[in-house]
Amino acid sequence: MPDLTKPARPRRAAALAGLLYSSAVYLAFLLVLGYAVGFFADRGVPRGIDGGARLPWPAAAAIDAALLALFAVQHTVMARPWFKRRWTRLVPVSAERSTYVLFASLALALLFWAWQPVAGRLWAVSGPGGAALLALQLGGWIVALAATFTISHWDLFGMRQARAHARGAAYRPVPFTERGLYRRVRHPLMTGFVIVFWAAPTMTVGHLLFAAAATGYILVGIAFEERDLLASLGQEYRSYRARVPALIPGYPTYGQRPAR
């Protein structure tokens, strides 16, 4: 029986607007992602991780720490189920994921724009070694991107939800699957990011600050995410977690000890 409380034409217009919104957010994310590749390689962008004017190191480190904390808080809080339940009283459910991606993209764009380089080098590798590290860094991006398609790239970035709403179909979350990279590690997207952060031909103090803080945040974020997954999937995910390592293939999982 048709819903007489809302005319069909405005409803279709609202669904189309939602799809356009999600598409615009996805395109904005792609721009930020493209900049991120150049930012960490310190090539091809106006301001890389080691580029720009240098402030005294205490001020630069404080600014960088604040930017990293802002991204961590946004990324963690907005992903929690309790926040989503409250947030969707203001934002349509079909646009919730896209709005999350929008705020994450804005937080990253701000980080890239305001990041302050910190002088001092731990290592600088040139020639074939430097090229190999850059290739490894690119490989990290490929691993991260491949991980999004292993589950559902379009669901992760909100497009699947918006398309379902535009078609008038019920949205169904992507079911838990164990395939591809997820047979090797539980969080291959994060594995890719860790490779990107650390595979640097030149490791400055500023780059080290980013890599160490971001890796620490990933470990904390995994703990939060897995708590939610255990609550929603129960024994299925508990069994998966016991068999598959979190980030490093072959590394002992929870409850296991290395073979002697």
C-alpha cells in the first residue's frame, strides 16, 4: 500500500538529492586520497609531509599532535554504534556513512593543509634503496585499496546505502565474509596504511611523529572496532579472531604463542 503521508515526487527528489550528495562526498574523498598519496611520498603536491616553512619544533610538534588527535577523535567517535544511533536522528540513515566519510575527508584535508614539518632525520635512503621504499609505499596503498573491494568498497564509502535509498530498496549490511586478504589478516586496510606510514625513503622527526601516532591510533581503533564486532557477530568473529592475525600475516593471534 503506498505511503500517503509523503507525496511520491518529493520522496523521489529527496532520494535523488541523497544520491547526489553521496556521490559528491565520494569524489571529494578521492581528491583527498590522491593528495594523501603525494603527501606521504612528499612528491607531486604543493605541500608534503616534510615540505613548507618550519616552525620551532615544540610549536610544530604541538600543532601536529593536535591535528592527529582531531582526526582520531572524529574517526573513532563517529564510528561508534551509540553515536550513530543519536546522529541518525539528525542525518538520514541512508546518508550516515557518507556524512562520516565527509567529516573524515575534511579532517584529513585540514591535517594536510596545516601539518608542520619537524626537522631532523633518522634515515635517508637514495638510489635503488629509496626507489624500493617508494615502491613498497605504493604497495601499501594498493593493499589498502584492494581491502576495500574485498568486502564492499561502495558500502564502505556510503554509495551502496544511497543507491538503495534512491531505488526505494531496503538496505542490508554486507555480511561478514572471510576471503582474499581477510584470510591473511583481519584488518588488511590498516596493514596497508601501516606500510604507507613507515616505508619512507627519508624518515624525518616529523614523519616519525605521524607514523608512530597513526600506528598507535590504528591499534587503539582495532580494539574499539573488534569490541563492536564481537558484540554484533559473537562466536563467529571470536573464532575468526582466534585463527587470523590482526595486521601481520603469520604473527600469533590472540591466545596463541609462537612455535618454539
